[in-house]
Amino acid sequence: MVGFLIAAGAMALMVAVSLVQALRRASMRMAPEGAEDLIIYRDQLSEVDRDLARGVIPEDEAGRLRTEVERRMLQADRAATRSRPISPVKPVPAALLVIVALLGSGVLYWSIGAPGYPDLPIAGRLATAEADYRNRPHQAALEAKAKPFTPPQGTAQADLDLMDKLRTTVAAHPDDLHGQTLLAESEYKLGNFIGARKAEEAVIRLKGADATAQDYGTLAELMISAAGGIVTPEAEAALNETLKRNPKDGPARFYIGLMAAQIGRPDRTFAMWKPLLDEGPPDAPWITPIRSMIQDVADAAGVQFTLPDAGSSGAGPSASDMANAAQMNPQDRQKMIEGMVAGLESRLMDAGGPVEDWTKLINALGVLGAKDRATAAYAKARAAFEGQPGALSALKAAAVQAGIGG
């Protein structure tokens, strides 16, 4: 800190000296243009008179020389008349201006700068990030700091009684896979992430080698939710197990990128999120959070990146569809939209599909006012994605938006 202050003071002093010298030069009146020439020409006239007196030049030559010198003197005199001297700069106000400028720059730096903050080279940043990675809080520590779980306001007492019975039954039969699966899903729906995490761990324990990427992905999401959004070492281990079984798993790749951002490695975050953003689909649950953060991540990583415009899912109308719809009358346009929604509905109800298509269908049916069909689609989608908290959360949000509850 002392070294910095000495260096900053020395630079400020040099700047002050330079400013003072500039002001001093400006304060001196500039000699009128041509003044020096007039002095020279007067000397030349005197020299002509001396040469004539000594007999060095004849009278007619002396007259010619006088005429030429006097002509030049007239030109120099006119030039001096046209020139304007610089107004002098008053020394006291100038000095005050320099002092105010220097003091103002010092105050500005002290208020928005970082006095005493050392340089942070890349090697130091990487070392800090590695230390933050090793010293992350563990799952148990973060869950211990969480507030005790209380059911959401407005939860029916009958539902709470059923949850108590389910917990009691599962506690009496801890090796019942179906019971643990149902408990994990029910606790998640209720918002009890710690209870859901414990039940999901039991599900994986009971499945053993048969545990799927989906099982580990669900466990990781529950751990992160229970830890307040922090990717703990235990959650990271579950994410790694997910990616071992399915390297293309979107949520797992998103959370690994989030973990890198949390420890100060935006370069790794960008490397993980950019492919996810490119792959889509645009309405995947992880696309919105990526789009909201990736520009800042790229800037922090020093990557030249411009966030592209949001695309649209391939399950919706194409650009040509929209162009055609714009030329239709309202009745035909409505029929066209209903036809596309009906096609999506028929495909999903018969063969199923990704959660993104289900959420799009539920939203579309809600817009069309087909609440019964939206409810049926929601029920079938929930059954298809049972035990997947991330998918169920997206479906619930779509149902609420469609006006059929959640």
C-alpha cells in the first residue's frame, strides 16, 4: 500500500509540473509576428548609410537598396499589425485549477477504486478457484443451516395427514422401493427438499447397480435445492454419476457449469453452457437460466460472445407457418392453430415425447380454452415423468399458466 501511494504521488507530481509549465508558457505574451524582421531591416538600413558614407557603394545603388529594405519593412509591419498577442493566464487561478484537478482525481479513485487491492494474475485466480473448489461446504452442513421445513400455506390438512401416514409407513418398511419412490416425489411436491433427498438416496441404494442416470440426476437436483442452490461435493458426485450413464444429460451439464461459476471458473461454465444453448431445444428448462447468465459468464471469462436471439422449438409453427397465418382471416387462422395443436396433442398422447413438448401442449390448450384437454395432457405427462422433479416442476408451471391448477 505504501509503495502504491508513493508511486501515485510521484505521478501526480509529474502531472502537476507539466501542467504548471504549460500554463506558464501560455501566460507569456507572444511577440507580434514580424517584430524580429523589423529589427533586422532597420539594421540593414543603417548598414546602407554606413557603406554610402565610406564610399563603398554609389548613391544610386544606395537608393535602390533603401527602397527594397523599406518595402520589406512595410510588409513586416503589416504582418505585426494583423497578429494578436495571447492573453496572459493569471497564475493564481491556474494553480488552483491544477490543485483541484489533482485532488478530485484522488478523491474519485478513493471512492470507486480499490486502494490496497493487489494485482490478481491468472495463476492467482486459478489457485483461488481451486481452493474454493476444495473448501466448498458439504451437504450436511448446508442442510443443518436451513430453516426447519414448514408446509406451504394453504396446504389441505387432509394432504398433510396423508404425508404423515406415508412417512410412517416408509419408515417402517425402509427397503420398500415403491414406497421410497413415492415418498421422494411427494416430499418434493410439498417443498420438503431435505426429506425428498433422503428418500431419493434410499431409492438409489435399493436399486444398486440398476440405478439410472435419471435417478442420480433427480438426487443431484434435490441436493442442490436442499442446499439453497449450492452445488456441494455430494451433489457434484451425483451429477458425475448422471453423466457417466448419460453424457448428454442437459440438467447435469447445466449444474456442472453452475458449480464452475460458483467457484470462480467462468471459462469452464461457458464451455459447458454454450453447447447446451446451441443444442436446445429453445424451451428446455435449462435454456432460460443459461440465457439470463451466459453473457455475464462470457464477459467474466474474457470470451467474445453475443447472445443470439431466442429461437423457437421445432414442435411449434415454423416461420413459413407464421407467414401464412398472417395472410389468413381470423377464422382460418384459428383453424390452422387448432390443427397444429391437435397434431402435437395426438402425437404426445399416443407416443409420448420430451417434457418441453408437453409443456408447450399444455400452454397451447390453455390459450385455446380447452381446459379439459389441457388437464388430460397434464395428467398423462405427470404419469410419464413420475419421479423426475425437474420435469414435474416444468409441467406444474405450465399447468398453472394454462389455468388448470398445479
